[in-house]
Amino acid sequence: MFNDQKVSFSGVQPSGNLTIGNYLGALRNFSTYSEAYKTFYCVVDGHAITVRQVPADLRRRTYETLALYMACGLDPNKNTLYVQSHVHEHAELSWILNCFTMFGELSRMTQFKDKSAKHADNINAGLFTYPVLMAADILLYQTDVVPVGIDQKQHVELARDIATRFNAVFPDTFTIPEPVVAKSGMKIMSLADPTKKMSKSDENVNAVVYILDDRDTIIRKFKRAVTDSDTCVRYAEGKDGINNLMSIYSCFTGKTNEEIEREFEGKGYGDFKAAVGEVCADALAPVQEKFNAFLSDKAQLEAQMKKGAEEASYYARRTLSKVQKKIGFVQVK
Ligand code: ATP
Ligand code: LTN
């Protein structure tokens, strides 16, 4: 908390084209806090390089992710929107927190295990200490709430543990953050394998609906979604494909599972899949329109990045110098 105002912080990696998983699980929830909280939403390019990136793509996606933040309703005058590498305090606090994080804790992180299996040729130290940089992101801003998808809950819990450990040695340093996972949309699954999380780095483009997919593509992808051999639309254990489509439909319409089952009574999967495609395309159309407008003005985006970094740095500097003082680093003015 800064100046009696609660703080919301979250981040998205510019590591690929953003998906409806990112939208429903994270982005669309960010603006909930814009009015009552001090909000920081960061494009975490430092996290993205834990997996090999093509520099030109990383650069382009950094602009795109910022434009998407704005297209999802985050007004840069009400929210601090910025790029992680523009605020060097993230890297500096991360080093200090590395010295307060245990090897065993990091070894237990599910994302590390998944990503090191997927990128067996590049299990670098950054991939391992990724959650420490994430803890630094969060703790620098004395964050109260962190809106994320369920896959990131474990990392936010680690940030809490690190903060608690640090505070035990140096009292009153960090606010202990709380992960906030939306009830609906916390884990959107792949359309090709509904037991797997929909992920922007999936090689199969048909498994993933991107926020920027055009209407026809969205409808085609939902039509092809893997389901089961049952015919009626109902939510039940083992029906992962249909359960996933129902939760996507529910996110876009606000309807409950019972309402959806009633609406599609006597209709087959084909009708239901078409309806999911329609509501998704309808919801994304205004986001896409705004995105294109924001992206077409690069100078304006750069001005926003600069303004955001200046705002963020002010708060980041305060926490970092408090930490440096507490641990015994000499400060000369
Ligand atoms: P990558 O494939 O590069 O690991 P990702 O698609 O998992 O990326 P992130 O940048 O790691 O995306 O996540 C940004 C935010 O979106 C996080 O809060 C994460 O929990 C959320 N998120 C990502 N995928 C999903 C999903 N399928 N369902 C719900 N939330 C998601
Ligand atoms: N690790 C997150 C992205 C991320 C983040 C953060 C989310 C980096 N720093 C701080 C919330 C708060 C991810 O992979 N989705």
C-alpha cells in the first residue's frame, strides 16, 4: 500500500500472440481495480527472454502487448502501463530476493518443471529464477492484489513466502500480496487437447484462439474444437472439451452452466460450437478495433511507455532504497 491506496499489479509476457486465455484469465480483469486502486500493469519482457526470442518479434510484441492493454480498457491516465526493462529496479531487487529464496522452493515450481521439459535444450538459470523476478515485480510496488490465471497462483504464493521471510528479518519492508483468480476464466484449455492449458506458445495454431483472430478464423477454430462422442450439451466430469467450451461461453455471456444446458437442450454440439464462436467474435471485435487504432500510432505508444516507466520508477525507487538501506548497502547521496 502506498499513501493509503491499495495496489494492484500484474504482468503479461510479450512472448507470443495473446490468447483468449490471457484475455479471460488476466487482461479483462485488470480494469476492475482501475478506479479504487493504484494499478501497475507491466509488459514483462525480462520474463519473456527465459525462452529464446527472435529480437524483432520481441520488440514488435512489446508494442502490441501495450496496445492490447489499452484496447482492453486500461486508460494510461488511470493505470501505470509500462515495460519491465525500462525500470531497472526490477532486476536489482530480483538479485537481492534471490538471496532470500531457496533452491528447493524454486525446484518445486510447476511452470519450471513444464518449461524445462518443453525446452530441454535451454534450461537456463533465468528459467529457474523466473519466479524471483516475478516476486520483485510484485513486491517493488507494495502490492495488495495480483490478478492472474490459476497457473500463476503458485508464483504469487512464492512471492508471499519471500516477502514474509524478508519481513521476519527486516520488519515492515513489504506488503504481503494476495493472488486474485477470477472465478470464471481462470484456466481456459486448449481446443485441440482440453486437458492442457491454452497457451500463447503452443505450436498448433488451431489449439488456440488469439485475441486478434478474425471472425471467420474464430468460428472455424471453435467448430474444430475437440469434444467427445456424447451429443447433448451438459457439464460433467470427463467431458473436458465441452466443459471448456461451456466455460468460455459463460465468460462471454455471463450465463451459468444450467442456463447454457437449457439454452442448448435438443440441439447438438455443432450448434453450440457455432454459438461459442459467435459470442467470442462479437466480444473481441471492439477490442481488435481499438487495438488497431492504438498500434497505428507508434510515437504515442512510445510516449505512453516513457510516461509509465517514469511513474513506476518513482515507486520502485522508494521500495528499492528502503530494502538496500535495511540490508546494509551503503547509500551515498
Ligand atoms: P506462455 O505460453 O508464453 O507461457 P501464457 O499464454 O501462459 O504464456 P503469460 O504471459 O504467461 O501467458 O500469462 C499472462 C497471464 O494470462 C497470466 O496471469 C496467466 O495466468 C494468464 N493465462 C495464461 N493462459 C491462460 C489460460 N489458458 N487461462 C486463463 N488464464 C491464462
Ligand atoms: N509470470 C507471469 C507473468 C508475470 C506476472 C508478474 C504476473 C511476470 N511478473 C507479476 C503477475 C505479477 C506469467 O507467466 N503469466
